Amino acid sequence: MIIRQIDTFPLYYSLPRPYGDANGYKTYRSCYLFRIRTQSGLVGWGECTGWLPGLEREFRDRVIPYLLGKKANEHLKMTTYIQTWNRRIAAGVSMALTEIFAHKAGVSVCDLWGGKQHASIPVYASFQSYREQPDWKKASLKDIEQAVSRGFSKIKVKIGGRPLAEDQEHIQSLMEMVDGSVQVAVDANQSYDAATAIQWNPVFDRWGNWLWLEEPMPLAQVKAYEKVSSRCSIPLAGGENLVKPEDFLPFLRKKGLDLIQPDPVHMGGMNEYRNTLQMGRSFGIRVSPHTFDGFLSGWYAILAQSCLGSWSKMKGETVEPVEWDVMECPWNQGWPIQPINGVIPIPEGVGIGVDWDIREWERWKWDGRSFS
């Protein structure tokens, strides 16, 4: 299985109406896809995230020259080396080589990983709540209403980017609108200190349909997480930007998080990612993956989640949900498999189980122009 060819497909879409979170507004969506092909014709797709001009340069100057002529079965050797300079690229290469192995074996990726334990995986609708216009709360509630009408019963919305009272007004309006019919997570994107995070308790105490509070403080403040975890009325979640399994250990040992949220595109490879999932199980901590930045990495997260043992015996609660980006993004919305009532059925078939054609997204291929 000698690697013969690598083709890159950077995608770029300028948003007509920016949206955002506590970190600021997004004015565009981007994605860096690539295809690895072996001499025998086996194909695997990878995805990584980052600044497209930088990724294009790294692939041209380092990744493609390094991979060409290598044996695809040296998966760990290659990804471990690439991790030394870019863990996100290593994660994408790992995805592509995993798919090639599955095709070579004539099995699904799930079978390659030992077989799926769940026939379907719940997903939650993930929103970027803020808009530039003054009536951003109204626009946010409209987006949520539309997602609920499509069958989503779990959602995540943003806090931390507006004054506390303004965010709480938005969330209280949301909770009154859904009236207990939808489970809700709120994500502060590390915007608060411990004292501010705890000020959400009066809002949390009014309703029972919460999923979690996500990353209220900077993750470097492990002690603050231990403090808030012991006082917060709802579970704490976090970890999307942690890049190694061992980075989660301080939170697992001290129960600073009730759910960990590894992201497959950040972890350096599918082995590291799946090790993190299992580590959560070993510590008795739930795992609900973060996948907002990539549709292919999100799909791998769903496949990996289907192979993960149950965290609970409660009917309908045996496996945690995976994030599903519902914001405007053409390739996400063009992915062939979409949720049915907030659930993704895991397909049968060789490889990743999805047939898709990059030519359908040719219009969004980045033309090389500079952007910021």
C-alpha cells in the first residue's frame, strides 16, 4: 500500500451574515480536505483545520513530500512524526489512513475498531448565538425554533460574549420558549471567572432540562473548575482544545469536569482520540465530543462514539450526544447523511459508510486569495 498521490481541496465560504460566540464573529467558514491515494487505487480522505494559506504551504512543502512513497500501513509512524510539527494535520492524515485500511480489509471503519455498539448516535444542534444586529436575541431564538421544528431535542447555545444580565435574559427567553421540551447546554468559551460562573445558578435552578455548562473559565484554571464543579447546579463540560489524552488527567482525577469534550481534529490522530474516549469511561466521566470545526472529523467522532461502550443503563441515555453544527456552512449542510429527529443512524458498508463527491463542492474551492 504505497502512497502514490495526494490531492488537496481547501474550501472557503464567505458568510453573508456573520455569527459568533464569546471569541468574536465568524465572517467565513473554511475547511482543508485532502485525498490520499495508494498505488493500488485505495483512497482515504482527511480533514484539518486552520488558516488555509498556512495549511496549503505546509502540505506543499512538508506533508506531501514526506508522505509520497511511504507505506500506508505505517500509520502510527507517520502520524507520530507529523505530530511533532502540526497535530491537526496529523489528525487528518490519520483519518485518511484509517479509511484506506478499512477499504483494504473490506470492512467498515467501525468494524476496524472492533464493531459498533450503538446502531445510532444522538446529536445536538450547536449554535453560534451572537449577531452584529441589536436584535440578536430574536434572531437566535428564531434559529433555535427552526432546529427544534426539524426534530432536534438537544441544543447548545452561546453565553459569555455579552454582559451577564443580557445573556441571562436571552437564555431565560429560550427556556420559556422550549418549555422543557428540549435539553439545553450553554457554552461560555472560557469567558468567566469562578464567581461569575456561579452567578448562573439562579437561572439553572429554575429549570430541569439542562445538559451542561461548557467551559465557563479558562481551562488552565483547574482549581477553579474543581470549585465550580462542587457548587454549580448543572454538570460542567470542556476540553475541546486539549490536544493529548494526558491533558485531560487533571480534570479526570479531581472531577473538575462532569463531561469531557475531545475533538478528533485537535488530538493528533484517531488512536489518541479514541484513547481519550476510553479514558473518560475508565474514570467514570461522560464523553460528548466537540466537532464544530469540521464535517469529516465530526463524522469520525460519530463513528467512534458508536463503538464506545455505554455510560449508563438508563433507557435512551446509554450514549452521549455528539455536536452537530447547524450554522450556515454549505459543505456541512451538503453532507449526504443528516440527522433524523436529532439522531444519526450508523450506516453499513465499507470504509466510512458514506458516498460523497468533492466535485459537488467545487464552487467553494478556495482560489488562493488572501483573507483574514
